[in-house]
Amino acid sequence: MSKKIGISGFLFCWFSACFAVPDTDLSKQPVRTISYGDMLHWSVGLLIVLAIFFLCVWGLRKINGITVGSTEKMHIVGGLSLGIREKVILLQVGKKQLILSVTPGRIETLHVLEGDDCLNSNEPTKGFGEIVSHVMEGRSDA
């Protein structure tokens, strides 16, 4: 036990001697002011870093094919909440409409509507819930 204490004391003294700061008088060192050249260097450096950042973002968009505009081929037409965490969503994908069940654990396709079967989302008389219930019951008068 005393051997461990002796080794730890030796290491403590050795580390403190190795990393000790030399005794210098800090008040005698001249104070350096910031000049216009320093500000110019910092500004140019900042512009270079920002240019590299935006170049990387642009490159990633080109590589991944991310579209920023509103040319989305997929949008949500409507939705119905069935509970706290369960929803039924009508999703428009191109010329098809999908009725999806969305739960925290999974998303499941309930029905696919194509062509003349697609629901008119501009129909103000019926709510989305009524339309979904008509479709799920198999009626075509929706």
C-alpha cells in the first residue's frame, strides 16, 4: 500500500514539474492593439470559410438531387385523427391517391385510388372523414 502512495507522490511531483509555467512578469510585456490589417485578415478568413461551407452545401444538393422548389410530386390532401397517435392520411402521388394508416410504429397502405376513383379534394360538401368511410365501405358514390 505504501508503495502505491510513494509512486503516486512521485508522479504528482513529476507532472507538476513538467507542466509548470515559468515565472515571468506579465506586466512588462507590451499590449498589442488590433489594427485594420488584423480585421481585414479575419474578414477574409471568415469569407473563405463561408464560401467553402456554401460550396459544400451546393455540392451535396447536386449529388443527392435535392429539390428546393415546390415541384413536389407528393402532397397530403387530407387527414383524419383516429386517436392520440393514430391517423388516416390521403396522400396524392402523381395521379394516384393513397389512403395510409399512420401509427407510431408503422405506416400501412389501406387503399390505392387511381384514375376515376380519385377523390376530389376541392369538394366542400363532404368532409375527409365521410369520404374515407364511404371508400372503405366499398361505396363508389364518394
